Amino acid sequence: MRIARIGSWAVAAVIGLFYGAAGTIGQSALWGPVPLGLIVAVIGTGALLLAVRVLTGDRWAALATGLGVMLTTLVLSGRGPGGSVVVPAPADGELSTGVIWTVAVPVMVAVVVAWPRLSPRATTPSGPALHDHGASTN
């Protein structure tokens, strides 16, 4: 069981790497004055983090996903070997979508991972409800 859990963390991190690449590259897309790429990247990444947390019920899987997104953002935000820059630095006194993306990702990860238990266990007046998950209903 422990190996399966570590495997799910690894898969979550790889999915986070892909979302991080897509978000980091797409965050600069504008539709007129509207930063459509940033909006889609934040909504998509937030939905991914929330889905991993809800579906697995595991903070560590959500954290692995978030670390994958943050790692990709960090790597792609630097200057590449050929001198290319995916996320350019803003001019002095300006706020760019790249800066917002770089700050939004860790904030989203922190909120999703730190949020209290998302599905409280059902209780009865006399205590916790009994669930027999292994019994058949013949």
C-alpha cells in the first residue's frame, strides 16, 4: 500500500509539471487588455489542485502536484541556454502577468494543501457511523 501511495505522489507531480509548463507558457496571452492566458492558467491549475485533493483525499498528493507546477514555473522563468526567456521581467513600476502567475501558484498550493478536511466523516448521535465497505448485499 505504501508503494501505491508513493506512486500516486509521483504521478501527481508529473501532472503538475505538465500543468506548470502549460500555465507558464500560456499566462502571457492577452485578448485585448484582458489577460486571458493568466485567467485560464490560474483557473486550470486551481481546479487541478482541488481535484487532486478531493479525489485522493490526500494533502501530500496535492502538495506533490503543486511542487510540480512550482518547479516548472521556476525552471521556465529563468533564462534558457540560448538566452531565451519565457517569462520576461516587467518594466520598473509595472506588474506583469508573469509576476502574478509566479505568486499565484504557491498561494493556491498553500490554500489547497492547508485547507481543513474536505469531507468530514458521517456521524450519528451515538458516535461515528459504521460503514462496512467489504460486506456484500446478498
